[in-house]
Amino acid sequence: MKYLVTDDSKLARRVLKKSLCQFVDEKNVYEACDGLEALKMLLKKKLGIIFLDLTMPVMDGYEAIPKILDINPDIKIVVVSADIQEKAKERVLALGATMHVAKPINPLKMKEILDLLKL
């Protein structure tokens, strides 16, 4: 399975990728800096899971979720955001995200996420 970490913060991408790579092969983990770049990557790679921030330039997570699902309705979208308000969580789930988790993600939390996704 291939994974995409999407966040405009290089540090946030690095932290998430480091946690993810404790459980999956790093060669299967890609990075994008915004929703548009994520869409372009999705067209090139057969991705199974996208970790997606909400607040990004060019195309934010809210705009990207339905476009991602148009390309691949079976993909799992894990929104990783500092916005932990219930309204934000409800909105992303209504748009089709698989789950919403708070930043930052440590290895223990990553293991929980991957287990919930049955990977």
C-alpha cells in the first residue's frame, strides 16, 4: 500500500512521516504540500491512504476531500489537523473523510489509526 502525507508545514510532514514509517516501508510514503499537489500525486500513484491537513494554501483539505474521492472513491482519508472543533470534525466526515485526528501524531497514535483502518 502507498501513503501520502499532505501538509503545508514541512515539520508537520516530517513528524507524521516519521511515525508512519515505524509501521510501513518508507519507499511507499510520499509527500505533498497542499491539496492540489495531493491530487496530482493521486493521479500518478495508486495510493491507499492520504493523511491530509485542513488549513493549507492553494487548496485546503475541505476542498481536496471531495476531489480526492472523485478520483478514487475507495481511498481512506485521515484528516490530521490542529482544528479539533466538533464542527470541523463533522464537516470532514460529512465530506467523506474516514477519520479526523488531532495533530501531532506520535507512533502510538499512528498504530491506533492503522489498526482502525485494518492495515
